[in-house]
Amino acid sequence: MRRSILLATTVVTLLAVGPARADDVADAITEAQRAYQGGRIQAAQTALQEALQLLAQRAAANLAAALPDALPGWTAEEASSSATGAAGFFGGANASRRYTNAQDQSVEIQVMSDNPMIAQLGAVMSNPMLAGAMGRLVRIGDQRAIQGTDGNVQMLVDNRILVQVQGDAPAEARLAYARAINVAKLAGR
């Protein structure tokens, strides 16, 4: 029962912090509350898990919305996003978008948020000495990023969002795409 109350508190907190509420999220929370008050603990847990998954899907869509449009001379595929829930090593929200130029060179931006892998990588990336050992430090707005010897760019935003820009396009193009990302939107500012 204590776990259910904690989960309900977490969902309500997420709603208060997140963007405008969607009816499906509010409906799932209401359903969970009714089930809990009726003594149907399993149904309450399921409804709360549904609300969390719906919030994760919204977070993934917000990540995708922060990905840039195609730069001049490039075309962009539709951004894709997914939410894998809170369980597992790769849980959280993900988004990606691929860009191609006339020479058939490509850049792909991948964004992941709120999963245990990022927390572990964050300790390395937030330390300039360790990060410098991974490649050349570059600035993306007010963010520190690492451009590896292969030209790929990695950046940690808000200590919870990992951005990776990779591909076979020249390193300058990958860096230009990294700089075109709406970092403020990624962080939810």
C-alpha cells in the first residue's frame, strides 16, 4: 500500500512539473484513485503505471520537438520518439532524427533521457578532465560537449539528457547540427 501511495505522489508531482495535462493522463490518475479508494490495489497500480507511461510518451515527444529542422542543403526524416517506461537499464524517453545531404552523407541525432545509463555516464561527462580524455571539448550554447576524434558529438543536458550526434558527414556538419538543437526545449525550460 505504501508503494501505491508513493507512486501516486510521484505521478501527481510529475503532472505539476510537466507541460499542460492531457486528458488521458488525468483520466488514468483518476481511475487509479478510484481503484485505490475501492480497495482494488492491483487496478490502482496498473492505472498509475499507465499514467507514468503516458507521461513518458509525452516526454519522448518533447525530446523529438527539440530536434532541429534540416540545415540548408540537407533534408530531414520525420523525428521518431519512444518511451520504454521506468523499468530496465534503457528506460526513459528517446528521440531521433536523421538528416541527409546531396552527397548522401548523413547525420543522426539521438536523444535519451532519464535512464540509469545516463546517470553513470554523467559522472564522466560532468568532469572536464575526464571528458577531455574522451575528445575535444566544445561549447554548444552554454553546454559543454565532447567531439570525439571520429567527429561525433556527445552532450549531457540538465544532467539527465544525453545527446549524441553521429554519422558519416564531415565533423563540421555534425557540430553544426549539435549547435542547432534547441537545448532549452530539451531541458524543459
